[in-house]
Amino acid sequence: SCNKPFSGKQTLSSSWSDYILKYLLITSNLLFTVLGLVALVIGLWGLINKESFAQEKISGIGTDPMLLFMFLGLILALLSLMGCIGALRKNMCLLRTFSAFVLVLLVVQVLAVVVLYSLQGQIENYLRSGMLAAMVRYQADLDLRFIIDEIQTGLQCCGADTYRDWGINVYFNCSAPGVQACGVPPSCCIDPLENGTVWNSQCGVGAQQLDEFSAQSVIFLGGCLGSISRCINQHSGVIVTVVIILLGLTLNVGLSVKVSDGYLKSSCLFCAI
């Protein structure tokens, strides 16, 4: 029964090792529950910030990429909470279910790492072509516009490789008839006060016609691909450390798996996702 606690051979070991593993499991799952809730909040913030709940946008909300953050955050929070409650209540059914889900997610993580490693030489090209394609549809797709604006303001960059990449957009192309011709989006502009105030929608007009010396006081010059690469390199130590810790916890606790008379003891649980 899912609600029946351990008894007899199912009783959790009172040894120090099992005691430590139990509370390591609880602590790690509390952390992942918080991370899941953070992702959920980010998704909600994204929807609200770009006014996706406005009446005219309701029809397209089902395809909003911010829903991915909400979905993943909800799954992570619920799964981690399951492991935490299972350990606290010593519930065999919850712990087995949690362990099965963690095993599946671990396999997915390994496959993702293998795929990323095998495609590492092509990732930059994929990112470049993807961003250029998004720039082409900047005005037509609210979701892509929101993502590009967040990237450009967050990383203080403009375009894929250079601010002149915006010439690929039909409205920002220098041959366009409108006022936006030879311009860049407001998210490329430098906020002199750096206080997050509303952008001047005309601040990027004609920016592509400026040389770099003149443009540097108006817009961000560097491309976003370079900024992303630098950001990853700057935080590579932290990323590697976190990955090693998570894998180490998973493998070390996984090695302590014990099967006794067909029952899974508490020490066979994975404590990291």
C-alpha cells in the first residue's frame, strides 16, 4: 500500500549511514523544490511581463515558451517534494516512485550530455542561425521579441555577432521605407541612468549607419553570441563544480543501493537529480 510505512524488513535502518543519507535526501530535495518554485515564478513573471494574459493574446498562450519554465518548475517541485515527504514519512511507495523518476531523469541527463558533447562544434552555428531567424521574425512574434529583448538587455549586447546584423530584419533593413530603417530595437540601447526605466522607442533609429565610435555611446556594440560565450566561460568553474557535486551525490548514494528480500531500503535512494 502506498500509504503504509515500513515495517519489519521494510523498517529504515537506524545506523548512522542511513540516518545521514535520509537527511541528505531531505535537504537536497528541499533545495530542488525551491529551484522548481523559482522556475515556476520565472515562467509566471515572463507571462505577466509581456502581457500574455491580455485578452487579445489568450488564443496564443498555449504556445508560449514561458509555459515550459512553469511546467518544468512544477514537475521538479512536485518530484522533489515527493522524495522529501517519502523520506520523512518513511513511505515505501513514494520512495520507490521517486527513485524511479530520478533514475529516468538521470538517464535523460546523461543522454543530453552525450548529445551536447557530440554536437559541440555545431552548437555555435545552431545558436547563430537560430538567433538570426528570431531576429527576422522580431516584429511578427511576441514571444521571440520578448526573448531577444531579455537577452540583449541582460547581456548588454546587440544582434548575433554585431549590431549591424539587424539589417537582416525587413523593418530594420536600410532599404526599408519606414522610420525603423537602418535602426536597431530599443533593447540594444544603453540606458544612461541604468535604472530600468522604459526605453525610448526611437533610441535605435539609424544606429546601423553609425560607425562603432559614434554608436558606442548609444547602443551596445558587441554581439550576443560572444556575450553568451563569455558568460559561460566566466562561470564554467561554478557550472563544473555543481555538475560534479550532483553527479557525485547521485553516484555515491546510488552505490549504496541494497535490496533485501525484495524491498528497497532507504539507502538505495538517489539524493540528487
